[in-house]
Amino acid sequence: MLDKFQKQFVSTNPMSIFVIDDHPLMREAVVMLIRRLSSKAVVTELDRLAAVMPAVQEHGVPELICLDLKLPDTNGVSGVRELKQHFPDVPLVVLSASSAQDYEDLSIEAGADAYIQKSAGATEISNMLRVFLSEDLQLESLAPTEKLSKRQKQLLVMLDRGMSNRDIAEELQISEHTVKVHLWRLFRRLNVKSRSQASHLARTQGLL
């Protein structure tokens, strides 16, 4: 049913964001962070997945979705799968109290673009959200591969070597969260979904 509304309503706001979390205080905290990071953000607060359809009808398709995994009407990563099925091109960030060890891989496999633990703190959460709120994301995702930054080319080499996020973080002396941000940007730039796809494209396009 969401498809009908996706086709019928198109968001005209500079940056329309859905924050879906049934915990009022946490939801308000996320909204405050977003508004500090982007003055153009128009945030719609929702407390369950069932509220998405009416929200799309009223506000249009969002340009970013922030989703908590534990909602009254979802189980595990089922909410991620449902939202990505209907909005495959909308970036989706999971903000969860569950440990990354338990749910990060499952969330990414289900279609999430990033996984952030709520316990990461305001600074780490802000750093991750800032990537998704960047005004040049659309332009960046359409840029030709020959315009990759020095850091992105460096990441491609590391991915080709089979290095984990932790290994990359240690070598570059940055946090694993920052590594994930860089990789997300790189994947969007290359229009790929995984590390293996990025490596394959890099080899076939002579980027290594």
C-alpha cells in the first residue's frame, strides 16, 4: 500500500526526514540533533511503522529515514525490509539501543545504509547523521569515478586487501564509525551496495 503513496506524493521540502521511534525522549533528542546539523531539515516524528503511510500521504516521500528497530509493530529488522522495499532509494539509518554486534550486519543485509548505537553518544551520532544530511549527496553520488578523492581511492585499496573496518580504522587512526561514514560515501559515489561490488568495480575500471 505504501507504493501507491510513494508514486502519488513527491516531497518538495529541501530535506524531509522521518524519525521513527516510540520512545518520546529519544525521538526528541534525535530530532534536536538533526535540526542542529541542518537548518533546512523538515522532520516528521512517528512512533510506529504503521504511521509511515499516513505521513507520506501528508508530507510526501522522505529524503531520509531514521528508524528504531524496536517498535510496537515491528520485530527485529522487519521494519528495515519493509521500508526499503517501498522506498529503495531513500537512505535509511538505524538508530538502535541494541548492540551493533547483534543487529548491525542484519540491518545492513536488510537494506539499511548505516547502523548507529544510541549509546554511541551525541558526537558520534552527529558525525554519522551529518553525512546523510549533506546537501551535496545527490551530486556526489552522480560524480564520475575518476573524481574519487584521495581518501576514497585509499579505501578502495584497503577493501581490495580484505581489510575489516577495525583494521582500516587502526591504520587511518580514525574511529570505526568514521570508517563507516567514508565507506557509505564511497558506495554512493560508485553506485554499489557492498565491499565486494566496490572492489570488483575498482578492478574493472582500473581504479586500483
